[in-house]
Amino acid sequence: MQSHCNTRVNSKTKRSALNAVRIAASLAAVAVGARWGLAPDSAFANTDIPSGTTLNIAGPTLVDNDLILINSDGGGGAAILFFGTNSTVVSGSGVIQLNATANISARAQLNGATNVTVTFGSGILTHGVGQINAFVINNGTISADVSGNDLQLLTSSMTNNATIQGINGGLLDISGITLTQGSNGKLIGGNSSAVQIFGGATISGGTLSTIGNGVISASGVLNTLNSVLNTGSLNILNGSQLNFTGSGFTNSGVLTINSNNGGNATIASVNSSLTFSGTGSVNLFNLTNIPARSQLNTGAGAILTLGSSQLVHGLGQINAALVNKGTVSADVSGGELVLQTLSITNNASLLAVGGGQLDINGITINQSGSGVITASNGGSVQIFGGATISGGTLVTFGNAAITASGATNAVNSVINTGALNIFNASQLNFTGAGFTNSGVLTINSNNGGSATIANINNSMTFSGTGSVNLFNTANIPVRAQLNTGAG
């Protein structure tokens, strides 16, 4: 039987409230302390749940066409709407408002027992300030919409098939739960609002989006995104690590690593082999030229593929087994973007522009025929630490240069069309089928006082239309050498 009631549940007037429920709704309502029960298949008009009161919904259906107000009197005790008996479908066109005062979210709670699922219909709006501690399937709207205040999703995993958002300056907190989104599920940071992911939370599937200056931010080291689409501003706060898993990350927004420019290591970690696709960017951000503060890394055995329209740029470190089909750019004047730790395959563009410095430190970069390493517009590419560039093309523009320093770097079967420099006291080794030089190779480019060597390690041809410049101004020939190895 479906019943209708317009009820104020108040622990101070237990008997009259219970009588009202019985008379008006013919409900089997039972009070236990300040806990009240509504029978299965109930329908509400307008219901207040004051501070210090728990209203138990028995399920399996609840029709809400008006307002259920949790903590209606704004008191300091916990007011709870509790789904404790059966899984319940909440239908209708009504509102559930959590009204926790002083931004103390525990004062207004929507809770469920561990074996109970609460399904919100498409017309249900759940909003305000408080906590949701329930296995929820959301087909309606859940909204943190009170400026400067938090609506917290806690304790139980949830499924979102519609909209969960922070708007009007509200803060939506997703703490330590898994939020699984269907194809129409959207997590939105509205203008001047934030969605905050922390406590080891996982977002699986669906879309992340922001409006205006709204953000979605991750803090802490155990949060995960699994096969999501990002179309907005997704930030990893300083000292945090956001893990990427699943089939891929479709990024048509901006992922910013160390968005608040703090002093600790901040990491986007790709923990399974996947592709960053879409038309967006990854911004490694810090203002102090300490690259370790912003990192894009891969976990053990994982390979990250950058799609053709992805841009990874800024100032930081890439410690990743990377297959680049997009653009990796050191584009912060005076700042360094460091490629290190794991080998990289480049099928597109690695570059330094705008005064930025691209450091290739101790790794092998394998380039296909379309792979290009470029220094342009005041940028520089630095090769050191025993790095090897194999295949592809080296290009410079204007006064930019690609420079090798140290004794164990190598170029293998590359094409050079720009300014390739060997710094003083360094040795650059040439291996492979040949060196196609249509630019300028300068040995001892900075005119230092120590022996500087271009060393040919196997039989090959220097071809092309370029030149090799053995440079020093002190007429001490040993400072600039072109040598061949044994055999």
C-alpha cells in the first residue's frame, strides 16, 4: 500500500508526531529513542527531520514530490535520513536537502545500511551541506550548492548515471570511495566551485568537466582515475599522486600537476599501459625550476602512449616509458623539462621553445622517421648522462642549439639539420648506419680548455650538405678532435 504524509519528526514531540503519522498515513511507524520508521511504499509531501532525529525508510519505494529537509531546525545534533531495511527507489520530482549548519557535515546525513542500495530517480535533487553515507545509484542530481560549504560522499561506493556537481561556490568532497560512472555520468566543478577527490577515492568511467574557474582537484597519494573522459580543469595538488588505470584517459581539458605550486613531489602515475588521447594538455607546473616537484611517471611494466593531439609541457620530470605521438614541449623560459629514468619512443615532436630547456638525461630515445627533436625560439636541448638518440631528425631554428655534454652520449643513425654542439671536455659517440649532417656539428662549441671529441665508433658515412667545425680560439688543436674508434 502506498501512503502519503506531511510530517515533522521531532524527538521532543514523539507521541503527537507518531499519532500524526498513524492517523494521516496509516503507517506502521515505530519510535526507538529518536528514531522513527516509515512503512514500505511511502510517499512524502513535505517532511522535516530535526536535529537529533533519525527517520528510517523501510522501502522498497519512496515517492518524493516535495521536500525532505534533514536538520530542519539547524541544530547541533545529527539529523539522519536512514535507509536501513530494504533497498529503496526514490522517485518523483522532489528534493532532499541536507542542512548541516556551521559546515559541520555530520549534522545532516543520508545513510544506508551495508546491504541496502538507494536509487535516486531522474527527478530527484539531493543537495546542500552534509554527508551521504550510502550505496547510491544516482539517476538524478546530487549538488553541493552552498557557497564555501561541503557536501561529502563517504563510506559507501556509488554509481552515477547522471549529474554529481559542485556549484554556486559549493565544495563536493569524494572521500575514500569508488564512484562508478555510466556513459551519461558527469562529475562537474561549476563556476567558483570545486570537486575534491581524496582519501583513496577512485573515479571509474564517465566524464569530468568544469565550468568557468571551477576545478576538480585530487589530494593525497592513493586516488585513482579509471578510464575517464576529462573536458575541464583537473588538478593534482602539491605533495599528491593521482594514479591512472584502465583502458585510457581521454583528455580534452587540462591536467595540471602541482597546480598550487608547492614544494613537494607531485605525481601523475600511469599504472597500466594506456593512451592519453583527446585534444587536451598535461601541464607540469612549478615556478622555482625544481623539476622533481612536477612528475609524469609510469609504474612497473606500464607504457604511456600520448595521442597525436596531446600536449605535455611545462617544467618538471617525465619518468615514463613513453610512446610519443603528440608533442612534448619545454616551454617555460629558464625552466627545465627533464626526460629521464625510462626509454622513450618518439614518433612526433620533442621540443624546447620560448627559452625552455629540454634535458635528455641518461635514457635512449628511439625515433621513427617522423620523430623530431627541435630547439627553437631561444630554447635548448641538452643531452647528457649517457643518453642515446637513435634515428629521426635533430632540428634547430635561429640561435637555438642541441648540445651534448659528458663522455658517454651517443647518436645513432640520425639526421641533423641544425646546430649540434659538443661541449668542452665531452665526447659524443656516433654509431649505426651513418650520420646525415645537413646542419653544423661544432666540436668544443663553448671554446673550453679540455679535449673535446666527436668519436666514430663503427664504420659509417657522414653524408648530407652540412659541416663539422673543430672550434677553439687558442690554437691548441687537441681541444677539438674528430676521432674513430678501434677497427
